Amino acid sequence: MFTALKKKLGLLRKSEDGEATGPIGEQGKRIREEKLEEICWDLEMALLESDVAEPVAETIIGELRENLRGKKIAKGFDLEDEIEKSLRASVKSILSANTMDFYSTVTAPEKPVVIMFVGINGTGKTTVIAKLASMLKERGNTVVIAAGDTFRAGAIEQLKIHGDALDIRVVSHEHGGDAAAVAFDAVEHARARHRDFVLIDTAGRMQTNSNLMDEMKKIRRVADPRFVVFVGDSLAGNDMVEQAKSFDQAVGIDMVVLTKIDADAKGGSALSIAKTVGKPIVFLGTGQKYGDLVPFDPDWMAQRLISAA
């Protein structure tokens, strides 16, 4: 995002003799208001093109404008560095405003801790559940998985393959069965055997499908999860933000996992969801292996966002 802007700033600042004079303003003078607005406009466009939601982009630009207004140009004054510093501070502030340590949050004396996963088709919920089950088991926890995506026979089989690989019990019913009944049976199984966690998969559904959203509400009523995790595809950009809002309104979400972050060249969706949905991002999916689910780091994300072309 910032790379293109730095190129633009270099053209604005450079005069024939290479001094920081000319279009931006004269040395010892304040930055010209019209040029400040031009810089802010260019940056706002870069933010929007990087999948940063408009209200979030406006917040960042407002802070940048206040930071630069009144700045004097002096020899050695690097406007690019000032802009990058302001941008980085704003981005980090947004990403850090609502953070959560997943493991300390989900640890509770009452067992099992039930976690339900929601999201639209193709976001990678099933894979995220397998990765998290593996990580929880590595930390000494016992886990049960509920194959609640009964609409896709492939989803049930996929979880069974993961369950066999991880030596974790997967509770399932037949294809097309009652997803809420699957969740109920998984919770009862875990409770009877004193298991630590139940991870409930659900069918991917568009937020506009009222029948499937009603079924998801039923699963929530029956399973009574302690946490609901929204799994979003970072490649979906601002569409993902609208999806998260809809799921939050329907069943309430407590935290977010962003998948396919390794394939996302823009990165602005993380910033948008952190600000507009107000739910903590707890993990990032960075690949297909069990270990490719990393805790969310605001510093790393801010660096990645600012450095993106």
C-alpha cells in the first residue's frame, strides 16, 4: 500500500537541485495546504485499494492530516518518514485496540469448553478446526470435534480424516442429518468422558440465506457454546467485513480467524474487521499444514499492511 505512495511523494518533493523545495513548499515554510490534501487523497485511495473499509480509511487519514498540518519543511526533513510513522501508529492502534490471547481466554474450570465455528462457504472452517484441535492437543488438552456441516458429505469425511490423523474423536451423523443433533451428541460425549474442548463445525452459508442462518441459531441454542468464532477469508476484502457483521447480528461472534493471509497481497481486511466489527482477531491461517495457524500479532500485521505494494 505504502510503496506506491512513496513513489508519488518522491515526485512531489524533488526539485531540479534535489532539495526539499518546490511543489510541497519552501524550506522553513509550512507544508502547503493544497499539497497536504493531495497527499491525503493519494493515501486514502491507496488504503481503499488495499481493502481498507472507507470509515477506517477516513479515520487514518484524519489522524495523518492533523499530524502533518503545520509541519515545517527543513533540510533533512523527510516527509515520507513522517507519513509512514503516522500511518504505522494509526494502523497499529486500530489493530491493537481489541486483542485477545486465545488460550488464556478459553481456559476454564468447567469442562467441556464448547467452541462453535461459523462463516460462509470456502473460508476454510474445517481446516481451521483441525489445526486448532492439533494445537490444543499439543498443549495437553483433550478434544472432541462435531461434524456439524451435514450439508457436505465431503466435510464430514474431511474431518474424519483429520480425526484419524490426530487421534481425535469426531462425532458425526449421516449426510443431510440434523446439525444441531450432531452438536448435542458431541457435547454430551465430551461431558461424559470429561473432555476439555468441543469444536463444532457448521455448514458454510451465505449470510443472506435465512433458512441456514436459522439452523445456525438452532445449533447455538442446543450446544450453548461458550465462544463463537467467525472464520473469514482475507481474500474476500470488504465483503468479509459485511459477512462478519451479519453473523454477529445473527448469533453473536466472540473472535475472528482470518484464513489465506499468505495469499492476500493487500491485507486491509484485517484492519477493517478489527475496527468496524470490533472483535479480536486471534489467529491467522498461513498455509495448509497443522502448524500454519499463528497467533495474531498487531505489529506484524501493521508492518505487512504498510509494506504491501
